[in-house]
Amino acid sequence: MGVRVQVGVGVDSALALELDSHFNSLSDSNSDLLSRTHPSDLHSLSHCHSDCSILVVVSSLRRAGSALARSPQAGLALVILAASIGLSIAAGSHIDPVSGASVNNFLNAHTLIQMATDASGFAIMGVGATIVIISGGIDLSAGAVYALAGVVMAMVLRAVGPLDPFMTVALGLGTCIFVSLACGVANGVMVVGLQVHPFIITLGTMWMLRGVAFVASHAESILVPSALTHVAKATLGLGATLSPVPLVAMLAVTLAGSIYLTRTVMGRHVFAVGGNPEASRFAGLPVQRIRLGVFVLSSLTAGAAAFLGASFYGSATSSDANGYELYVIASAVVGGASLTGGKGSAVSATLGALLIVLIRQAIRTLHLDQNYEWIIIGGAMIIAVVLDQGGTKLVARRVAAAAGRRPSLPSEQNPAPESR
């Protein structure tokens, strides 16, 4: 097939004809070369192309594996994996009375789903707490918001009486979201408006909200309609005794939190405010609005956990989630969130919650004293904070050393003479 050269303005026609003839001869020679190529050579070329494709895939997988190994979640995931393997070996096994098969006391579907159920509340609230910690704040009222939202939901559903199952679920979820939203706005407005440290504000609201739940419910355990329990304990096709809904909810909240922090502008603003609030203010970011927003998000996750917990267990009381503040903050800190702000991950918070629940499960499986749980979790928090501070100081020293080795500017080498 001939190749035509377009003649531009000012180009000689003879030169154009010569170029056209040259390209045509090249095309004919390439066609002749392909026609004289032996089929075995073509097969070899095809085989080489296939090998090159395999090498490209292997190289891509290697780069992905290297990036995964360098991710902040890799170390925590390896710790959970190693602890699970060790616990599987040490737990022993028992004979299933139904099937007669030998079942590992730890590595079985019932235990794993139960662990996920136990971790779901910590992890869901841990995602919200991590967002607050990244912004440079802290929220101690998550457990109290959980209790108040659950109690108010149960009281509202009891007051309205029987409803359609869908309406019952919608009213219960809406009540929890409304109560938790109000609590989050109250926390954020007081932190921003009163200019008091979040630790003090949320410590006060923790006691206040818990007291409101106690007074409103008269310390009673209020049952929730069975429609909520049917939703929270839906088997999703896994068997009559397995309820994976809390696991699915935990993964959904973790995914939403990860997308918010890593894929949205608002999430990047949270990191910026936590890393350097003054620079964020000079850059034009609405620092106070961002700080208000993170407390709203934290309380919303507590409300979602309250709806899930009350629905799963069938009742709500003012003592629900008592002491959860330790587990929630521990999940975030063990997951790598820096209490100084600017660092954290939703995925790491969930992994931190899973590690804490794994510690609790190990104590139960190995028939150890339950009080060891507090010792181990407290020690893990101290170690995590020490490692975080050590890493921060190491990075600061490296940055300072790199700044000291940088080449000086010409203006620094030959300073301008002072004017007289």
C-alpha cells in the first residue's frame, strides 16, 4: 500500500515525489520481508511476546506487593496473622457432637464470626475516633453517645407501638442518627466556640450524656422490636447459627472512612488541620468548621454502632458501651493514629480493633485470668505511642540532617554587601 506525502507550502514538487517513492519502497520491502518469514519464526516471535506479557504481569505484581509491604497496615496485619496462627496451634480442638468431626477451638466459623461481632462496635466507633484524632482532637464521649442513642431509640419504638417491619427499622435507624448527630454538634460547637481542649469538653459530655440516658430510662433494660433483631441477625445464607451482618457493617464503615480520608478533599483537609493548623488557617481552610465536622462524624459512627448493637442483642440500657472509650481510643492508637494529629487510617483502626478482640479471645480460649486483658491492652497502647513518638523523632532528625546537607544558594555563598 502506497504512502502519500502531503506537500506543504514552499516545498518543491520534485522533492515530494522523491520522498513518496522512498516511503513506497520501504513499505514494499517490509511486506516482502514478512512474506519471506518462516512460520516457525513467527511462532517464536509470538512466544516471545507471550513471555514478555508474563514478565510485565510479574513485575506489576511485584510492585504491588512491595507497595503493600510498605503500607502502614502491613505490620499490624502480620501481627494479627501470627497471633492467629499461634492461637490456632495452642487452642486445641474438640469433637463436634453433630458431625463427629474434629474442630479447632479457635479456627472455626462460629468463633471467627463472634470475634467479628465483638469487634464491630469498637471498629465502627474507632473509625470516627480516628478521624477526630487525625484532626488533632480526641473524643471521650463515644460510649455515652452509644448508650443515649440506643436508649432513646428503644423508648421511641416502645412509645409508637407496633409498626410495619420496614418502618420500624427506618424509625430506629433515624432516631439513632438524629440523637448522635445532635450530640456531635453539641461537642463540636463547645470545642470550637468555648476554645476549650476537646479532652475536657468530651469528658464532661461523657458524664452528662450517660446521666441523661440513665435518667430517661430509669436504669431499665428496654427491649427493641423483633424486626430490628431479624435484620441484625440475618444469616445472609451462611447458616442458621451464623450472623455476619455486624461484620458486613464494620467492613462498610471502614471502607467509607478510608474513602473519605484518602479520596476526598474533605479528608485531606482533616489531615492538614491535624498536621499544622496554623498553616491550614493561612492557606484559607475553614479550620473551625472542619473541627466541628469531625466530632459530628465521630458521634454518627457511635449512633450507627448503637443501632447495630441494640438490634443485635435485643435491648438497650443506660450502661451500654460503658468503658468503650478505652477500646475505641486503643483501637485507633494501636492502629497507628498519632495523638498529636496528622496521622491515622480507617483500615488501621479496624485492624487495631480486631487485634484487641483477638487478645480477649485468646484469654478466653486459653482459660487465662480475664484481668490480663486490661494489662495487655494498656501495655499495647503505651508501646504504640512510644513507637509513634520514636518514629516522629527519627523522621525529624533525618529531615534536619538532609536540610543541613543541602547545597547553599548563591546568595548565601556571596552575600550582598551591606548598604551604608
